[in-house]
Amino acid sequence: MFIPLPRGSLYEGEEGCAIHRRFVALFVGARLQERNISVEFPLTVEMVRVAPEYMDYYALRPALKAVRSGIADALGVDASDTKVTWHCLQAKHPTSLAQGISVAIYP
């Protein structure tokens, strides 16, 4: 599933992170419900940041923290739970209109 994000940085401070977390939790929860997907653990969650430019490797994980927390909320687990393996990746897209996070959840 692709989660579109508002233009600008993903790393926007406390208030921005809380907004992203709530948005992602609602978005992912709705998608799981709409597709009637039952969640069985352990899981692997792959988050791919899609943007016009690559982000520094060390800034990627903190930038995706709100997204990770939102997905964990939608799955009903803590973001640090060992039942879920998290992968953070990046992809470059030439236009900023396609900026967002691509999320894949695998058993």
C-alpha cells in the first residue's frame, strides 16, 4: 500500500510526528480492514520512503519512526515488539508529487 504524505520533510519535530503517526495508524488500519486481512505474527514490514532525493542513511530510521509507530498501532503491537521485523528503504522518484511511503507487510 502507498501512504501519501504532505509535501515537506518527514522529520518535522514532535507535533509533526504525532500527526503522521495518527494519520498512518488510521490509514493502515482502514486498509487492513477494507481488504479483510487478518494479522498473524511474526511479520516483516517493509517501509520504502519515496521522494525526489535520497535521505542520509542515518536519518532514514528516525524519519520513519512516526510511520513505524503508526503501523504498529494499526497492527495492535508495540513498535519495539520482536514479533515484527522492520526494514527501512528508499526509492527515488523524479517528482515531489509522488512523495510518500510504500508499505509492504509479509508473513
